[in-house]
Amino acid sequence: MGKARQEPWSGSAGSKDGNEPGNQEGEYAGAPNPDVLLPELDDKQLQALSVVGRDWGGAAGNPEEWRSALPVDPDLGRYPAPRAIRPTRFGRFVRLAGRNGQLPAIRTTSETEAPSSWKGRAAGTVRRILLGPPLAVTAIALERMRKLVALPVLSADAISSIAYGPQAMLAILVLAGTAGLSYTLPISAVIAFLMLAVGVSYRQTIRAYPFGGGSYLVAGDNLGRVAGLVAAAGLATDYILTVAVSVSSGVAAITSAIPSLTPDTVVIGVGVIALLLAGNLRGVRQAGTMFSLPTYAFIAAIGALVAVGAVHAAGRGWQPLPRPRLTAAEGVGVLLVLRAFASGSTAMTGIEAISNAVPAFQPVEWRNARTTLTWMISLLIALFAGTIALVMLDGVVPNQSETVLSQLAHSNFGPGLMYMFTQASTAAILLLAANTAYNDLPRLLFLMARDRQAPRLFLAIGDRLGFSNGIIALSVASAVIYVVFGGQTEALIPLFAVGVFLAFTMSQTGMVVHWWRHRNEAHWRKSMAFNATGASLSAIVFITAGITKFTAGAWAAILVIVLFILAALRIRRYYDMVDQALALHPHTTGEVPRYEPALRPGGAGRLTSPARRQNAARTNHEAEAEVEETPGEIHHLAIVPMATLDLAGLRALAYAASFQQPVLALHISPTGSEAERFRDYWRTWGNHLPLHVIVSPHRAIIAPMVHYIWSLHHQRPDLTLTVIVPEIIVRHWWHRILHNQNAPRLKRALQPLPKVVVTTVPFHLPH
Amino acid sequence: MGKARQEPWSGSAGSKDGNEPGNQEGEYAGAPNPDVLLPELDDKQLQALSVVGRDWGGAAGNPEEWRSALPVDPDLGRYPAPRAIRPTRFGRFVRLAGRNGQLPAIRTTSETEAPSSWKGRAAGTVRRILLGPPLAVTAIALERMRKLVALPVLSADAISSIAYGPQAMLAILVLAGTAGLSYTLPISAVIAFLMLAVGVSYRQTIRAYPFGGGSYLVAGDNLGRVAGLVAAAGLATDYILTVAVSVSSGVAAITSAIPSLTPDTVVIGVGVIALLLAGNLRGVRQAGTMFSLPTYAFIAAIGALVAVGAVHAAGRGWQPLPRPRLTAAEGVGVLLVLRAFASGSTAMTGIEAISNAVPAFQPVEWRNARTTLTWMISLLIALFAGTIALVMLDGVVPNQSETVLSQLAHSNFGPGLMYMFTQASTAAILLLAANTAYNDLPRLLFLMARDRQAPRLFLAIGDRLGFSNGIIALSVASAVIYVVFGGQTEALIPLFAVGVFLAFTMSQTGMVVHWWRHRNEAHWRKSMAFNATGASLSAIVFITAGITKFTAGAWAAILVIVLFILAALRIRRYYDMVDQALALHPHTTGEVPRYEPALRPGGAGRLTSPARRQNAARTNHEAEAEVEETPGEIHHLAIVPMATLDLAGLRALAYAASFQQPVLALHISPTGSEAERFRDYWRTWGNHLPLHVIVSPHRAIIAPMVHYIWSLHHQRPDLTLTVIVPEIIVRHWWHRILHNQNAPRLKRALQPLPKVVVTTVPFHLPH
């Protein structure tokens, strides 16, 4: 959208920018927009539409007559009707005035949206209780956040990484015992520098993409469609793992404080994900202040922890406490150090959040966003450095039953209130970090679906204006991963770094290209240098993580990323094919189609001859794509499959005959004697319509019928065959076993046939 | 059918006897008849049909014109069409000459029955390989059996009961140790007498029901519909348990000989049931000679066993061998004796088979059948008595790992060839006994379905002229029971006797009533006395088994019987309701319906006024049943839901407009701006047809549309609303996730609405 979304790869069906409703300045690139489900037509399509319309002009008769012939008032007067199922509160409907002679649009009310089946209504009631009443699209509005609100909202993900990043690094180093742990400081210094570099790099992105510059947009914008998909794939694994890792770390913070809960790790985690699912379907993302408290509480807790730890350390002359005895499982080597580095760098996941959400700031947005980013990076580095320093001073080493942060809090605060506060705020911020992914992945899928690289169902906006399908997909994926890995943070970390740094790399490489393209802008050299630094460092971390963690699980992340990209490419190809098939392409010959009056057997003078043209114009129809037809070009033959001459069958016959178009009744008989008997009945009835009987001695019903209809199509490929199927509608699904399923089976079997329209004449049983 | 099937409870739709094709003398009452799926009309319905036809006479125009207006030749010349999917061997189709000016009937060939989807074709190929080519209905013919063939075919079930009946009795008696076993002889004597009495009783049935007198028919015929259902319920549990018990006994015969197979009892049994399923779907029941061998082999084996045992016993001066030491688990009491009696009487299950199959004998059928029955009863009693005597003489007691028969064979034949022959023939005859149930239960279900007391799907005749659905139902039910009871014969026996003797009791009580009604026939007093004896004794066994085995499993059998009866009653009630709803009931007013010419907006002079009658004739329509309509009484409004103006939507519009009936396009828009945009497109297209836009701010699509259509129906209940839905047809089901499912969802939601017809205009994607 806007400047930020010029898709170089966009096909003919791409949207015309600036024309979309709701594309005001300062809106999220990924803001929900229900109109996306009904895309605009481009000029070519509009022109085709008017050409097609001209063709109709000759064929369809006077529009005014069609309008005045309507036997109903479409405006309905009152809606829902007085005798509708739930006749309550009619007063709520809103009628819009019609314009330009058009019929007025009617706004639906909650009553008119109620499903008509009891099952649907019950499901709706449950949904209302869980999610609250549906919101109108006009409720899509953005809160603008002050910097002090934006900081906790947008940095929960990044800052919460302190809870697992250092621990993941130490868990690798401790494998080499004391010698390994001596690398803690240098690796931490490199990670801190990395945070700084990536932070500065994202400051450039904020300036360049004031409408929100997620990695997918930036990479796609500057590096092309596939690069955008690579970034998206990295982000998608990132977000899914953010949920899994944050939940597992949060649960670890709880089980560290209350060890008796440890066996229930998986159950608690899945429960938390279910809560996140319900909360996000309900729409928690509006609640900015909710975010502020835990984030600031966590910052305060870690700050206090570092301060108290420093006082303690100063009290003993900055002498580190002795570590427990360690047995080295492996020697110190380059690989070990790189693995520890890759694990530790997960402490900076979530750093990109602010650059996605620039339009959510108060004006001047980009300037406020940059300031907030600077604050966040500073805080992140400070907390990270403080935690590492405290780990060194307190001689803490990771162990299975208690997190590093919990050990630090224990040793400095004792088991009292401050310890509990630290653990609770850790759990809370990790929960919020998981929630960040719930904002971001559905939005990413929305953007991908808008570019037709993800299923359209991710475009749909739920009752509460969230991207429900994306929220559900994220919950399912992260819950599966969480359960598969048994809720163990250490097992998840190797998968994590790959996706994060892949997305960072693509995004920042995209920014390098961006600045090269915008060489006229101020400071482009400096920005490009910062972004190039960030990109190079991110790439190094990505490659390091990919190689050193490959066997530990990174292979799975890489596999998922590759499959994600391939799926997106195929989806795009499929939608392109669909668009092309559905695009209007008026008759190229330019001839005005003949208009033959409809056949009326009742009016003798107007009967057409019994045309039996074997070689109609379009013989090789089924090889072709479907093409336009004007009403006058459609020549009908209705086929009514009849099993018995009962009320359902006769109603279908009457329906078929009422159009005054040719009708052929079809009966499949298992025996010659039954065929003869049916013909007798037909004569008893009066032999009003042509009947054709097929004897099927092997008792097949569907296949002979389909083959016969197929053969009729080949005899006259220009005809539109309408198969009118009487179908008994049962009240309860379990009654279906008492009826044959020939009607639905026939409908399914006829689906692939060209120019065959299937009509169901329902017959409702009284009870 | 024939005399044997005068249903006193048969409703208005009952068939006219003697008029059904294939009802020749000497045919099974349960012979497959494909015409049953398409029942005859009774006189009342025929009259209604001609009255309805007269109504049409005024409305539908000249039949000859309808016929000559047909744009195709229904005879097709060649069929399948030259361009059909698999253009092979056209020469095989048969064309029947048309009669009385009717179009000729075409016989389908195997090609025209081939499903058109590759999945369907693959399934068909698998079926051909497993089952063989389909058979034409004309292949239904009965082998007439000589007595020496009929004996093994029809008595496998009864005679094989020797393999488990005595053992089941001994297994109860041994609980009371040696004191219990001393009751073996008296109980056996009672059972032998019972066999004689029931056998004589069934001799009477054969005379009275020469067309086949199953318990269901006899009880229903003489005692009324519910009694017939009680018998049917007993038979159904009997047949299901026959399969389970025969298979478990057969597997026990195998595991007795090869003990290492014991742990695989369940797997082997399920495999045997699968084989029975496949074989019966293929149609093994024709293979009479196949049955002769194992039955005679079993008779020979047991005969030899008894003879050798007698020689051995004579050699030691008829001194019984010592029994192993027994510890009595309970004391001897009336209850124990009765339980042993009830278990032992399962030795006579299957005794009714010959009376079901009288028409399968060579003429004079009933006389040959009676003779065969006499032979069978004599054999049964002899083998039963011999086995019991041998058990007494050889001091054999039941144990877990080896069957009684196997122990007898071991001790008399040693472990050599004769032992193996005995075990193999036991296993084989039990397999055949199970197969008997495969003939009988599907035929019972067929008869019940013909009386509309079972789902119609049991009427269907499979490719190989078997009742496939009944065969499948029996396999599933018996496999489930077999697995639930772990393949243990002892656990199954308590369920068994209840159903068998309930059916015996009902059947023979029915015969008593039969003879009372036919008091003029010769020997009616003697026959009635025999049947009364059989009925009384059977009733005593039924009650004994029901009470003494109640907690051991008979409760489950009784529960199933009760549920079976209730289900059959409800099914009958349901079908009666359906029949009534589907029956023709012409307009009682007798007025000739007005015939209004179809609306043609193109021809100005013939337009009807924009009728907006709010209070149409049938306002309270949805409370009423569906009624007849002649074509002229149907007034149309087509509604075309449009999401976008693409090719699929425009084709649906053109289809709707081509009928020259009023059309209203309907668009659901999420926002006012999108609504306005859509109207612009509509104008660009030319505004040819009326458009109505509903704004659904909560983004619901289906519910507002359904409510709107519902409201239109209430505005004009006399209109037939045709909802014409464009639907994209995907090539592969997994592509469905890439499209919204609004078309199928809308179709489902519209199903319950009265006078709403749904038409699907398919749009086929090219790839």
C-alpha cells in the first residue's frame, strides 16, 4: 500500500494503489481491510466488462423492463421479515438511501446474520460468550501510542528474550566446564555489539518505511518476490517459535518458583496457548495499557536484581562467588563457541517489532519510533550486560530444574516477595512476547494472501476484527511444536535463531538495495553502511546457527522454510491461473451474437425446428477454457432423472417444464420389465414430456446417467444441459441412511462435465 | 410374495402380489429382485397420477410439440459417444426397439457404467479383481439341489454346532467338579429330545411354507408385524453370533492343533471374517459342491472318532478312563444345571436352515426338503449323542488350551494324520457354518427392507447379485463382537442361545396359529401339536437362557434385540411418513390451474405488471406439506449471488437471464465503500439486470443472504425462488483450501428453506 507497496512482480490483477478505501496515510501496511476479499478490477477488466455489457445490450432486452418485471420489492420494507425465525428488535436495521436509481443497500443487523440452523445458532452463542459481540468494520481504528506506552507494547518480545538468551548461551558453554564458561564475556560482548548494529540498522528502516516496514515488505520491495518470501518464511518460523519458546520459558519461570508443577509442563503450556488463542480471537491487541505493566515490572525486576547483585558483589570486593564443580563433557573449540554465540543471539529476537509498527506512533511517527527504538536497544543491552555480569559474579551455572534468572533472583533476593515478583514478571512478559507473535504472524499471512502467496482465507477478518484464521494457524502450529519438544526451551532454541536471522538478513539486505535506489536522499551513504553492517552480521549469525545447530534441529527449521517458500510460490501460480481463467475476455471476433427467442413448445408458431446439428460450432469444447456467454447464446435442454413418479419427481418435472425449454426425463431401470412398467406409468400420467429409459442390468445408476449426459453433450456441444435433480431433504442427518444417496452422488459425478448445470429441487419431509 | 407373504400390516404402498416380475413359483421368498428398489404404484397412486396428468394437460401444451422440440436425439445413435473417455468396444451395446411411439430403451454396457473420475475407475478395477465382473440381473437363477447336495449345504450350520455345543455344556458342569459332570447324561438326553421335537416342528413348517418359511416370515405372517420383528431381532443376533462363535470355534480347532498360534487368535479370526466378506461379495453361495466336501468330511471324522472310541472302550470292557482331578468351584444346583442346559442347547443352532430354503430343492420340493431335514436331525442327534458318550468314556474335561473334540481325537487317534484330518474338517465346517449366516442375514435384512422395516440400502443388489450391504453389515458386526470378546467361544455362548431360541419360539408359535387358521387342512391337529411342543420347549430354553445367563452376557443380547425391534418400528414409521409425503394427492378443489405465459422482458406487450402482492394465496406455506404444482403454476424469481463481476459470476448471470424470467442479482458487501464500488462496476457493465446490495458490516455472508431470501419468500410465498450459485470447480480436492467455501455453504444453508431451488453453474478451472 502507498509508497511502501510497489510490487514489482504484481500481475495484471494487481490493485491500483491509492484507490483502495481506507488507505489513508499512517495506516499499518497490514491493517485489516475487509475489501481485500473483493479486489478491485483493473482498467483492462473494466474495459472488458463494458464490452461484455455491450454484447448483453443486444441480447438481454431493456434493463428497465427487467427491473419493472421483478415480482418482489427487493427493499423488503421490513427486514428481517415479520415471520422470520427470531422476530426481535426490528428497530436496529439501517436503510441506506439508494443512489442513481439503484435499489438501496440494506445493512444487516445481528438478527439477520444469525444462522438458521440450531447448530449454527448454538455455535454462535458460544462464540458470543467467548469472544464478545461482533464488531463492525468501521471500528477499525488505530490507537496512537505515546512513546512510553509504545515502548512496553512493542519491546515485550525483545526484552523478554533476556529470559532465555543468556541461559541458552551458558547451557552450551557449560558443556566445556569452567574453560567453556570463560568465553561468556567475549561472546556476550559480540552479542551486545550485534544488538547495537542491528538496532542502528533498523533505525534506517524506520526512516525509509514510515508506513511500516516488516521484513517481508522490505525484502519483497527491494530484492524481489522470492526474497520477500524467504524473509516471510524466516519470519513465520520465527513467530511460531517465539510462541513456543516464550511459553516454554514462561512455564519454566513458574516451575522454577513452584517445582511441584514441573511434571505438568506440557499441559500448562498448551493451556497458555489456548488462552492466547481465545484472547486474540477476542481481540486483546487493542489493550495497550495491559502491556505496559508486565514489561515495566520485568525491567524493574531485572534492574533491581542487577543493582542488588552489584551491591552484594561490592560488599565482598567484587569477588566472584565460587561456581559448583563442573565436569567438562567436551573440550573448548571453535564450534562450541559458535554454537554458544548462535544460542545467545536469540536474546535479540523481537528487535524488529518497532519498525513494523511505525504508524502506531503519535506524529511525527518515524521520529518517535526511532527514539523508542533507541530506548529499547539501550535497555536491552543494559539488561543483557547486567544479567551476564551478575551470572559471572554470582557463579551461577545453568541446571535442569531452575532457570538462570531464577537462580540469580534466589541468591540475591532470597526466597521472599522480591523473588516471586521477579518470577511472576518474567512469566508475564514472556506471555506478552508470545502475544506479539499473535499480532505479527496473522498480519504477515494477510499481507502474503493479499499478494496471493497464501490461501485467501487469511484475508478474512473475524468477528472481532482480528485475522482469525492466522491466529488459529499460529496456535495450532506452535502448540504442535511445543508438545513435540515437550516444552523444553533448550530443545527449541536451535530451531529458533535460523528463522530470526534469516529474516533480519533479508530485511537489511533489502534496505541496502533501497538506499542504493534512493541515492538522492540525504545520508543515504551512512544509512546504507549501517544496514550493510547489520545485514552482514545477521547473515553471519544465520550461517553460524544454520551450520552449528544443523543436527540439533536447525535442519527442521530450514526444511520448513524451504517448504514454506515452495508452497507460497505454488499458491501464487495457482491464483494466477485462477485469475486468468476468471478474467473477462470478450468475444474476439467482435460479431454481435445472434439472439434466438426462447423455445416455447406451447406457442406453435415460435417453435424452432428440431435441430439435430451433430457438428455444432464448438466441438472441442472441453479442451477450451470457459468463455463468456450472453443470455441469448444459451440454448437449453433440461434433463430430469426420475426414479419413480412420486411427488418429488413430479415437482422436479413441473419445475423443468415451467421454463418452457426442452425437457427430457431420464429413467434408469434395472430390468426390462421394470422399464416397461415405468413407461406404462408414464402413459398413465399422460406422456406429457419426452422420456428416455436406460436399462442398466448391472444395477449401476450414476455412471450410466453421467455417460448418457456426457454423450448428449457431445451430440450438441452448444447446448447448456441443466440436470434437475429431485432431492429429499431430511430433517436430521441420521435419517440420511434411510434414503439412497443418488442425488448427491449424481451431483458430485456431474461436477466435472462441461456445460452441465445442476439444479436441486428440494423436497422437504414434513416431520 | 405369493401365498407366503400376505402382510396383514402392509400399508397403502404395499405391493400387488402376483404382479411383480420374477415372482415365479418356487422362488425363494428372499431372492434378490432389483425391481424392489423401484416399487410398483398401487391403484390409488395410479389414479392420482392420471388426475395429476390431466391437470398438466391444460398447462403443459401439446406433448407432441415438446417431443419435436427436443434439440437432441435421445437415442444417441452410438452410445457411449465417439469422444467418450474410454472409446473401446462399442459393439457391445444393445439397443431395444421402441414400442408404442416411445423412445427406445438403451442397455448400458460395462463401458458406460465406468465411473468418470480416475479414483472411481481405480476403485472399480480393484473391485473387478477382488469380486470378478458384474453379473446381469438375468443371471439370477436358482440351482436346484439334489438331497445329497442339499444336506451338506444346508446342514453345515447345525452339524458344526457339535463342535462347540457339548463343550459349552461341559464347561459349565465342570465348575461343580465331578458331581457336576454326572449331570452330563440327563442334560444331553433332554437336548437330544429337544432336537427331535424342534426338527419335527420344522417339518410342519416346510409343508406349510413351500416357498421358504423363515422365522421372520412365519411369525410376521401369523402373529403380526411386531412378532415378526421379534423373530427377526432374534435371528439377527443369532446370525451375527453364529459368525463370531463359528469363527472362534474354528480358530480354536486350529490353535488346539497348533498351540503356537494361540496368541494370534484375534488376528486369525478377523482375517477369516475378512475372507468371508470378500468371498460373499464375490458370491460364493452359488458353489454348492464346495460345501459338500467339508461337511461330509466332518461327519466322517466324528463318525470315525466315535467308532474308534467305541472300539477302544470295548477293549477295556466299557470302563471309563479316569478323569483328571477336579476342584469344584461351586456346588451343584438347579441354576448350574439350567445354565449347562442353555449352553448345551447351542448344539442345535442352525436347525432352521432347511425350512428357509425349500424352493432350492428339486421337485417335489417340500417332500425332498422334509426328507433332508429328517436326515439332518438324525445325523445331528447321532453325532451329538456319540460325542457325549465318548466324553464320558474317555474321561475328558474341558480345558483352556484344547477343545473337547481335539482332546477326544488326540486320545483316540493319537497325534497323527487322522487327528489333523479331524481338526481340519472341524475348522472347515465351522467356516462354512459362518458362511450360512452370510446367506441368511442379508436375506433377512432384504425382506425387512422390502417391508420397509430396515434401511432401503439393504434392498440393493451388488455387482455379483449378493446383498452387498447386508454382507458388509454382518461382517462389521460380527468382527466387532469377535474382537470385543477376544475370540473366546465360552464368552460368546451366553449371548448366543437367547437369540436362537427366541426366533425358534416365535416361528413355531406362528405355526401354531397357522394351523389354527388352516383348520380345514389334513393333519392340522397333529402338525399343531408338534409345533406347539416345539414352541413350548423353545420358549423354555429361551427363558432359561435369558435368566440364567443374564449377567454373563445375555443382557447384552436382550438389549440388542430390544433396540433392534425399536429401530425397525421407527424405521417403518419414518418410511410411512416419507411415503405419505411423496404420495400424489391432486388438487382437491378440482379447479383447472391458470396458465400464465412465461414472462419475457424482451417482449414488451407480454409483460405482467410488477406484481407486489403481499398477501399471496399460501401464506402459511412452510407449515404445510409440499404439494403438486403444474408447470403453469410455478412463478419464478432467479436470485444470483455475486461476489465479483468475474467470468464465473457473469456466466451465472447469463444463465439466469437466459430463461427470460425475473432475475435479481445480490451482492453482500463488507463496507459501504465497497458497495458503492460494486455498483459502479455494475453500471460499467451496463446495469442490465436489477441489483441489490446488502452491507454486512460484521462480514457475515451466508446468514444475511439466507435471511434475505427467506424474507423474499415471505413477501411472495407463491414464488419459486431459484438461487443460481456460480461455483468454481477445482481439479484436486486440496485446492479447495485456496478458495472460499461460500458456494457449498450457501447451498447447505438454503436446503431447509421452502420453495427455494438451488442451481449450481459450475466454472471449471483449466488446469
